[in-house]
Amino acid sequence: MTINTLFKKYIQLGSDDTTSKTELKKIVLFNVFCLGWQLLSVVMAVDEYKEHSSFSVILLSIAMSSAIFMIQFIHYKKHHLLGRILYLFLLIGLTYWYANFLFKENLLEFYFFLVFSKSLIFIDSKRINLVILFIAFLLFFIPNFFFHHYPISMFNDVSIAFLFFAIFIIINYFKNINRTNEAELESKKNDLEKINQFQSQFFINISHEIRTPLTLIKGQIDKLKESDLSSNELENIEQGVDVQVSKIKKMVDDVLDLAKMESADFKINLKTINLNNLIHKIILNFEPLFKEKNIDFKYTHKAQLFIKSDVIYLERALNNIVINALKYTDRNGTVSINLELSKDNVIIKIEDSGIGLSEKDTKKIFERFYQADNSINKAGGSGVGLAFSKEIIELHSGSLTVESELNKGSVFKITIPKTDAVKEIKVHKEEIKEKTFQFDKLVLHQKSYKFLLVDDNREMRAYLADIFKENNCLEAENGAEALKILQENKVDFIITDYMMPKMNGLDFIKNLKPIYPDIPIIMLTARSDSKSKLDVLKLGIDDYLEKPFEKNELMIRVQNSLHNYQKRKIYRNDENIHHSTKNTENWILKVSNYVNKNVANTSLKQEDIAEQFHLSKSSLYRKIKSETGLTPKEFITEVKLQKARTILENNHTISLKELSSEVGFLHNSYFSKLFQKRFGTSPSNFSKSRT
Ligand code: ADP
């Protein structure tokens, strides 16, 4: 051990790892003063001995050293206050003795200034400091009246008394400033340490969270190496990868958005929405997951409630809370979502019978990166979900609170101001009207159509039936059942799921098309069913919609399809055209392929198609119109828009400019408008809602 470290250890005697920085400074000063005093007593003893050869001074020095040593020992044993008070009284006693007896008339009385100064340095208690000051003051003045060491006028001077107190006040003042600064520094340091700790924990968790899906993705990719995979197995792999990629994406998006929210220009886009529809959509999304865990999942609501919301962000905020309810509730538990109205607010309560939270944790779970200490968290989580949800809900002028009891469950309560439903329904309708451009005559509410809803999920069928409640809706659980219903009923429109038992959506369409070529169809697909989408789209007129979908989007797609089929029917009747489905389907597919190949060409015209297919302009017009209900120009646009949609589905980050030029539009805004009209959502919202 070097002298340096030895010295360091010595001056820190009486401290440990838990000692605060301010206290450590006092300890160091105390030990340094003690050491200084010890050295001083040795020097004094040697000096006195040299001059007077008296052993009494040496004995006195030894006594003094021992006393200091004892006091330092008491201090070292963590009796800091006692040690320091004893130190001060030793100083008082010695000063009194030296000044009045041992070395009198040497102005040693002024050492009393040191006494209260040191008291201010070592001791925080105001009362003790004042007592020491008082004692020092009395011992400074009073003995002089008895001993007459100096002319009486010298120590009787008011200015000296003034000096005594002035020095006390000045030192006290600087001590206070210093103390406040140190406390501030200490708290900032603690905050920084806490953030640091949170961040380290966050990175550990995020790495863990990402590693799990990555492992699963790798597993799926490894499966691809096996030969002889059936198309079903390939589809499963594709779905498996998709689910895991979405998980990573969701997490990264939450983190990035949370960071974005710190900037002043982060804004959400509020529009009136029907909250029941949004909650319904969330329920549909989560139902299978709750079922898998055997959790009783309930939803209650009283009325149709409307709020102003950025539905994309609000959905994510609500999803986080529902995901937590799923994550922190054991098998066989219950989770319920309750929607109610209270005065001017809509209240969404998400209640679970899960692991619950301690009182301390309920106060902290909305802080970024905070995670309660429980076994589920050890296996992952990022601690950003609830912070994100709270900030989003507050941007909706709402609030998010929690009531919870450990091992009993939690209730998350979201309060958002309601909006006038009647007025907003009007806006809602106007919005739809606006989006459906010239379809006024075909607006769904003006004529009752017969819909066939094909889905194995009863809830989904009920949801669709509710959307089209002003029309006549028939329901089937799968393709085979739907074909049977079609034998007995004339249907105007079919909405079908893709994944269904017995006969899936694709087989259903294949069976249906040759017999009923004139019924428009929309297929609802999962995000991963990209292969099936392409098959469905072969005519460019049938449509698909990814689950989960927006009600408005679905309505607009339905109206678009109805509109095109209607036009085709009218045209065929007028022209009296008879057609053979198979051949025309193949022909239109060829035209569609040709347009797709030349999709980036901004000046692609119907003349080019006519030339390519050796037809006159008017024959081309007739053929396309009779098959699709669209003019050649509209058909080119349709194929281009479909292409744009496919691109967007595979590339969420593509800019509007890039996208419009990839599909051959010169002007972004024009392209965006057409896209919105066609699919019920703008290109940017389209990719946002699919992330
Ligand atoms: P995490 O990714 O850790 O779930 P969140 O921000 O979503 O991050 O949640 C923060 C913490 O709040 C969680 O770590 C968990 O301890 C606690 N928590 C959230 N929801 C619930 C719940 N429904 N029941 C019990 N604890 C919960």
C-alpha cells in the first residue's frame, strides 16, 4: 500500500459505501483537522522541550494527542456527532486554558473564532451551532473581566462583538449556499444514476425481447431448408415469420414514437370516430389469444360512443393495455373491457384478475422503462408500453390511471372527452360521401343489397352484419356452406374470409366464379396471406382487405366494387354482349399483366394496349368495359393503384414520391387522391395502419 492510499484511507476513516458525498467531505475535513492537531501538538512539544527542557509540556502533548485519538476513534465508530462535539469541546477547553493560563496575553482568545467556524463546518444542527457560538462568545469576552490580560477597552469594543457574529453569519451563509448546491447536485446525480440504471435495464430487456422473436424467425427459416414443403407448411412458415417480425416492429415503433413525442412538433390527427367500432376491432384481434390462454374475455357497453381520436395511435395505446392484461393474467383468469359514459367523458375500463401491482408500483408504471419486479418481467418486456399509452391518451385530452391490488388484479381506466354523436354521425356520413366521389346513387343506404358473409368466426360475422345492417345479410361458416346458400338465394355482394375450415376462401371463389361471374367479392385476409391476395386480384376488380380493417375502408371498397359491377351490368345490357367467362378472364388477365409490366410508364395509353392486343380503340373499350365496368383509362388506373397497394404492403417506408413514380404518376397529390378514393385511405395511412 502506497503512502498515498494509506493517507486516503486515513482521511476517510468513519465512512463507508453508503456515505453521501457531503458527509464524506465533513469526515475528510474532520480527520484532516485531527491529523493537523496531532502534528501541531508534536511540533509544540518538541519546540517547548528545546526551549525549556520541560517534560510537563511533553506530557501535556501526549495527553492532548490521546484525547484527539479517542475522539477520532469515537468518530470512526460512526458516532459522528458525538465525536465532533467532543472535538469542539476539547478545542474550547484547550483554547480557554492556553489563552488564560498557559500562554496568556498571546491573543489566543481568537482561537474561539475557529471553534464556531468548525462547528458550522462539521455540524448541521442549528441549535448545536448556536450553543457553541454562545459558549465561544462568552469564553472570549468574560474571562477578560477577571484576568485583565489586555487593556479592558480592547475586548470591550462593540466592533469585536460585531466581528464575532458577522463571521458566524457569513460562514453560515456560505455553508447554506454550499449545502443547497450539493443537495441539488446529489439529487441530479441520483436521477442520472436512476436513468442510467433504467436504460441499462431497458437495453437488456429489449435485447431479450428481440432475441426471442429472432430465434423463432430463425427456426422458421431453418424449416425452409427442408425440402418437400407443402404449400400449407410454407404458408405456416410465412405466417410464423410475419407474426414475429410484427412483434419486433411494434416494439421498435413504440420506442421511436415515444422518442418522437418529446419533440414539440409531434402531433396527432384527431377525427371523430365511433369508439365501439374500435373496441370491437380490438376484441376481435385479441379474442383468439385470450381463448388460447383460457381467459374469460368479456366486453360490455351501453351506447354508441363517439370521440375525437387519432385512431391509429389510440388503437396502439389500447392494444398495449390489453396485451398487458393478457400477459399478466394467469390461465383461467378473467379480463373485461367496459365502455361507459360519464358526463362529458367516455370511460374505457380494462380490468383483469391478474398478478396486480403493489402500491409503490402503481405510482410508477407509467414512467418510461419502469417495470415492476415480477417473474413475468424477468422473461422480457420493455417498460415503454404504458408510458406510450399514457402520453397518447393525454394527447387526446384524456387520462390513464390504474387501481390495483397485488395478487388480486388491476383496473386500467381511460377517460377521453366524448363528442356529440348526432352531429358527428353527419360528418361521418359526409366523409364517406366525399370519399366515394360520384357514387351518390349507389350509396349503400339508398338501396338494400343482399350480402353473403362467409366467415367461420361468429363474432366477425356479427360485426360485418352490424356494419351492413341496413342491408339484408346472409351468413355462412365456410365456402361449402356459402355455395349452398347461393343455390337458393340471389346475392348482390359477398364478403368472405380466407382461412376457413372445409372450404377456404380461395377455393370458394374458384368454385363460385364460373357459375356467378357477376357477384362482386371482397376477401378478408390475414396480413400474411400475400399469395392468396395475388390470386384474388387476378381480375383487378375483386378486392381484398387485410384484417384488422377499418369499417370505413370496408364500406368504401364495397361501394367501389358495387359501382364497377353495376356499370358493367348496365353496359352489357346496353350493348347486349354475351361473353364466355373463362376466355374473357384470361384475356383481361393478359391486359392486366401488360399494364403491370409497363406500370412505371407515365404515358401509358389505351392506344398502346389496343396496339398490343391487335384491337381497334373502340373494340378495346367494349371488351374492357364489358368485363370490368371500367373504361380502358380507368382500368389502367385501377391496375396501377393495385400495384401501388402491393408495393405499400411490402414496403412501409417508401415515400409518396417514390411510390407514385413507381406506378407511373407524375403528380403525387393526384395519385394520393385517387388512392384514397379507391381504397378509402391515403397511401401514408395505408402503410401506417399496416405497421
Ligand atoms: P412491459 O413491456 O414491461 O409490459 P409496460 O410499460 O407495458 O411495459 O408496463 C410497465 C409495467 O407495469 C410492467 O412491467 C408490469 O410490471 C406492470 N403492469 C402493466 N400492466 C399490468 C397488469 N395488467 N397487471 C400487472 N402489472 C402490470
